[in-house]
Amino acid sequence: MMELAAPPAWRCIDFISDLHLAQDTPRTYAAWRDYLLRTDADAVFILGDLFEAWIGDDARLQGFDAQATAVLREAAARRPIAFMVGNRDFLLGAAMLEDCGIRALDDPCVVCAFDQRVLLTHGDAWCLADVEYQQIRRRVRDPAWQAQALAQPIALRRQIAGQLRAQSELRAADHQGPWADIDVPTALRALADARADTLVHGHTHRPATAELAPGLTRHVLSDWELDHATRAEVLRWQDGTWHRLSPAAATAAA
């Protein structure tokens, strides 16, 4: 399992996920841009679904994706940025990360800081009760499927991404019953394998801090939705303690 050791000088690490940035979410995009360029954190870890849809690294040269890429590039020139793909931006690859100067994170992985070990994951791979999604995930994470998808023209990929987004919104509107959460036994096994007592993940859009088992803590990251709601939160790990901050507060509290 990948392990990252924070330099001893680091006193503050920020974690964010599930921003779902898109052309039609300008308030969320503006809040993310202002936060990422102004935070005083020593590093920022993005744990997936930064974008509502990422259709391939060649798209970073056009339109909204180019704007977001420029922000990431500028932010990474100021402090280390690490990125883990999620279920929406799983096609974001090495070309984009190298262009921006961002470090790729395996899912899961461990970050070591403040004499602690913390396990990081986006979380979607552990939502085992969502059987339909897990079948889709296995298909789209297949390298052959991805190669075929990326061989399509950008315009067609954008069209397909828009159609998939509309279908996802319809499924969400029709959803009945509780949304799938991560499978706790799977999480506990991963924590044991990682020799960690703290888990940080996103994906579920249910921000909370709770005990998974005696002595084992889970921090669930917030999604960001500032265009149709008022949800946005940064999870800050500062000198070994955890804080939940608004994006504005995170630019002034470090």
C-alpha cells in the first residue's frame, strides 16, 4: 500500500472531496478556486470527484476544464497538492497531473504525519451494498474500456458525459431508501492492514466524524454544493488534531 510521509515542517494538511466542479456550478467553482489559491495549509489532499465529469486529459486544454487546470497548476506551484481519482473523474490521468505538478494518490493509501497513520480512500469501492454501481465500476475501471472511451472524439465524449450526468440525476431523484454507505468490515480490515486507527473518505456526501469501532475513527468529507445549497467544508488536520472549516475560514485559520 502506498505510504506518504509528511515532511517534519508540515503543521497543517487539508482534505477535500466531492466538489463536482462543472461549467454550470460557478459559485462552487469560485469558492474552490479562492480556497485552493489562498489556504495556508502546508498541503492539500483531494480525495476524488473534484470534477462532475472528466472526459480525458486532452480536455484540459479547452473551456472550463482549462480554467480549472490553470487553478490547479497555480495552486500546486504554491504548495503540494495530491489527488486521488473518484467515481466521476476516474479518467484523470498522468498527463493532467504532470502538467499541473500534482502527486497521484493510490486508492487506498496511507499518509503519515504528527506521529499518526491515517488511511485515505475515495470510498466508492467499499460501498458494496450498491451492487449495480459496483458492476459499473468494474467495467469503467477496466483499461481496455478506458482506452476505447478515450479514443473517441472530445465532442462525443462530452455529449456522452452529459447524457450520463442526466441519467445519474434522474436515478438520484427516483431513489428510494437509504443510500449505500461503506462496508464497515471492509473498512476495518483495511485499517488493520494499514496499521492505522483513522480513516478519511468522501463519496457518500454525509459528512460526519464517528467511531467505526473502539479506538478507530472515521472522518467523512463533505461534498461542495454552493449553487443550489450551502454545503462546503474543509477537513483540516493540524498538529495532530482535526477541525471542520468552511472554505472561507480555511483561508484564514491556519
